[in-house]
Amino acid sequence: MTWKTGQRLQDGKYVIEKVLGRGGFGITYKALDVELQRTVVIKTPNEDFSDDSEYDKYIERFIQEGRTLARLSQDPHPHIVGVIGLFKEGLTHCLVMNFVPGENLFDAVKHRGVFQEAEILPYIRQIGEALVVVHQAGLVHRDAHPRNIMLRSNIKAVLIDFGIAKQVVPSTDTSINKDGHKAFAPYEQKFRGSRELTVDIYTLAATLYYAVTGEFPTNSLARKLDKTSLTPPKQINSSISDQLNQAILKGMALEAKDRPQSMQAWLAMLEAPKATPPPPVDRFHRTEAVRPKAKLNSEAIPVKATTKPPRIIPWGWLIGVLLSYLLIGYLLAASNAPYIIWAWVGAGAVAVAVALAVAWAVAVALAVAWAGALTVAVAWAWAGT
């Protein structure tokens, strides 16, 4: 039974607005929470299959996983739809979730065309991180195809409509057989109702395939039964990188054992390789010239340049000249030279005497400073002579 627009549930708390989607064992409605005046999504089992032998098992798992999702929503994840509550309307179990506005990835590709690699990867990483949280809670989404990925206007993707109890869906009219959904499911999900984590890895990799090529990937059943090959996405869109091409092919490996065994491992394949720092320079390339150091009192001190030697006064030549003047004065006095000459010689003698005195004092001072006590003794000996 399908509820019609305007139908009221829970004594008028919710009002059905329209059907959003219909899967194998579930129907999704858009409804209004009258008390809070907000739009919500209500998911119910499809009672058209109540005669199926596995229907009771599906209902049990529907309730169990609904409660798990509600507990998961107590710490809301930005990329997982929030579960508000679980109630029963007559004989029908209902799961209430937040309504996520926006456009799903399937319609976005249909209307806008393929995504550039740099544009789609942030969305895929966000959904991958959401699935990591789901897996840690002990769940497998099993329906992470493009119709269940909503793209928000704030450049965020949100994972919606969990494929609850997918392993017990009937063999007819399942979600993986409608609207191309079968192109995103691994064959073991169809054959065995697999609940392994690798199911979500395959589905998300197939979703990425569709986003960058605009084409559905080859059906996994045809690959398994008919040996049909999967066309590499780079053959359809040559602009994608080799790294992205390999990540998609690895995530969509036909056999589960050949895929990455965790969502984190597959997401790591999408990461750009980090730049490797250059190797350290060898020591001999960094050797610096070092001035030799002298040691003084066991401490190293830099060697200073040698100072320019002091200019030496020719004292011997100067004393010789003075003695010559004395000799000339003596000879003139002995030969009775005229008066004027005597005057000149007298003045010269006085000048020489003064010069000798000055020379004597300077000689003594310098001798003390430069030659020490021995030089002073020699100077006095010369003076005495």
C-alpha cells in the first residue's frame, strides 16, 4: 500500500506530501512535520512484498538498523543524513530522517555533464569518510549510488537512503535492477546479498566512474557471467589522471578480494602523492673555510695581522753630523778666524749644543723604551766618552 498526498500519520504529526522513490523493499516519502514545521523524509517497507518468505527477516533488520542509525545520529556527521525517529503506523514500520535539499549526483551529471576530476573528488572523499563512520558502526550502506548522494549548495555531499536489509530483497523489482542501479552494485550483492565492506567500495568507485564519464559502468553480472570487460574510464574521458583511472578500476575489481579491503585504503588511492624532500647535502659540500687559531692559555683566539714595524731614527748618522760641527768650531778657533766667523761659529756651536742636548734626551728616552736597560747603559757610556 502506498500513502497518498495529504495523508496524516501519528495523529496528524506528519503529513505526506509526495513519493520520493520506490525501491525493492522500501518506499520513501517527503512529508511535513506539522509541529516543527519542517520537511522530513519517511521511509517504509514496501508491503506489496509482504507475502515474500523473507519479508519478516527484512522487517527485523529494518527495525534493528533503524535504531542503529538513530544512535549514530546522536553525534551527527555532516555527510550522513540524520535519523530523527522510528515509529509504527498501523502495521507499517516507519523511519523518519532529515530532508536534504539539493540535487542528487545522478541528476547533476544528467543536467550539467561530467565533472572535472578536481571538482568531483572532494564530494567522493566526503561520502567515503561518511561510509567509514557507517562501517565503524557495524553497518554497510549497500546503496551509495549517484541517486543517494545529494549535492548541497555549500559544496557538501550528503549520503541518504540507506539500503537497509538489502540482502533479503526479493529477486524481482529490486533497486539494483532499476534506473541503472544495477550498474553500481557488485555481483555478490545480487547473488548472495553480501554485507561485506567491499560492497560499498565497489559502489562508490562505480559512482565516481559515472561522474567522470557520464556513462554507466559495465554491469558486474555481465562481467561475471558473460566475461564482458569493463572499459577503463580514461578511454572515455582522457582528461582524467592515471592515478584516478587506476583507483576506479581497483575499487571496481570484479572479485571482492581484489579490491581494497577498507574504505580508508581506497580513499588513500585518490590522494595526490606528496612531494619528496630533497636528500640532505653531504658535509663536504657545506665545509666552510676557517681561519687558523692560535692557542693562548689553552684558549683559542684568532690570529691578528702583524702590525707595521715602527720607523727607526738614524741616530748614528745624526750624532756623526753633530760631532762634525764641533770639530769645525774647534779648527776655526785655532786658526784665529775673523770676528764674524767667530760669531757664526759661536751661534752654530750653541745650536749644536742645544741639538745635542735634545738628541741626548730623545736618545735616552727611546733607548729606555725600545732597548731596555742595556741600551741606556750604552748611551751613558757614549756620553761619558
